[in-house]
Amino acid sequence: MDRRRLVAALSLVAATLFWAGNYVLGVVAVGELDPVSLVFARWVIAVVPLVLIAQVTEAPRWREVLRHWRWLVALSLTGLAGYNLFLYAALQFTGAFDASLINAVNPALILLAAAIFLQQRLTPRGIGGVLLALLGVLLVLTRGHLEAIAGLRLGPGELLMFGAVGVWTAYTIIGRRAPRMPPVTSTAVQAAVTVVAMTPFVVLNGFHGPRTAAGAWSLAFIAIFPSVLSYLLWNRALRVIEPGRAGVYLNLVTVFTALIAVLMGQTLRWSDVIGGLLVIGGVAFTSGRTRAPRAVEVSRGS
């Protein structure tokens, strides 16, 4: 793995770590803010640092970026607004672990969507990595009892999370099809578009802010780490790593969610350790160097 791909891989790992915090602290936040208020407040807080970082690091030509407004609106409505609305609505009915289990379906769906829409070849290595990582996630969430999967019943929280999975897949594929734009600038514009899009719903339903210090700190974390840093790291990495392979890293969200739970006082089981190793192994196996078809290289612009 060359240095450029290594940096991209580490960026995806860091992004998933912050998103794991979004799951855990999202449960706290939705206890005080409704999903619409939470998504709105999240991006209102995040948009200013995003714009400043974009101006300092990329010095973009804003008018040229805004010429791609159709792509930016599509990315905003899927990744920044849609996914998080589904996620926070789901966390009102289900826990962080259950939500992250369904999130593990995302890599497989991204891999399939990339093959359909981007002509990215499905390889035995890629399929094997997805299955290995998914097995690890299931082992963690079932506490080593894989037979418990058959007894799972889908409630409103689980169904909403499946909606989140579909929306995030669309965001990832759109991000690969979109014209090249400075990644920080692109994320900043998407955040601004999301704020504008959410404003009418906040006006109609009213804004419900945090009522406790825990709720306020949860909102602050969500607004900076998953909102600013994760999206920047993810968008940068997608310029180097194919979406099918990048999607496998989303399995790490579940592993990091488990680790955060341990830091909060929960006990680490043998199944958590083995499952985490399987996920990491699946990520490493899938992200290994393979020959990519010419069509993908052209669409990637490299």
C-alpha cells in the first residue's frame, strides 16, 4: 500500500471513529432534541468552521464551486440531511449497538451499487472482505451467539436504519460521480445547503434545544467531530479509494462503538475481541491492492 492510499485508509479509520461517537452520543442527544432540531443545530454549528477551514486551506473560487450546485444539493440531501434524519429517528427507538448492526449492511450495498452504477468490478477479494468484516460485526453484537440473528425482529428503529443505509449508499455513489471539487469547500457548501433546507421544517415544528449539560456536550461533539472532521476525511479518502472498498470501513463504526461502550464502563467479552479482529482483517483484506478496471480509473479522474 503506497503512502497516498495509506493516508486515505487512516482517514477512513478516523472518520469511522468519530461516527461511532455520533451513535453513542446521538442516543443522549435525541433524548432532548427531536431529529429535525438535532440535524439543524448540528450543521448550524458546523458550517462556520467548515467555511473558515475551506477558505484557509483551499482558497476556493466559490463561484466555480457553486456551478455544480445540483451535485451539491444532491449530496446535502442524502449524506448530511437524509442519513442523519433517519439515524436520529432510529435512535429514538433502538440502541447504538442495534443501529450499528444494521449499518454493517452498508458496505455490501455500496459494493453492489458501485458495480451497477460505476462499473466497479466485483472481485472475490472484495466479496470475501465484506463477508469477513460482516461476520465480525455479527459476532460482536450477538456476544458470540450467531444463532441469535435468526430471532431478530425488525421494529421502527431497525426499519429507519435500513433507510439510513440506503441514503448513505446514494451519498457515497453520488460523491464518486460528482465533478472534482475541493473537499473541504464541498463539505462546507453542503452544510450550508442543509441548513437552508432544514430551516422551513424548524420554523414549522419549532426548535427544541438541549435541556441539560450532557445534551449540550453531546450536541457540541456531534457538531464538530462527526460533522466537520468525519465528512472531510471521508470525502478526501474517496478521491483515492474506490467506494466499494471505502464502504467496508463502515464496519469499524460498530467496533469503535463497542470500544467506547467499554470506556464508559461496560465489560469487554471474548466475542468483542475476536469480532473486532475479524472486522479489521476484513477491512485490510478488502483494501489490499488489486487491479482495477480502466472505467473506474477514468471516472476517478486519476
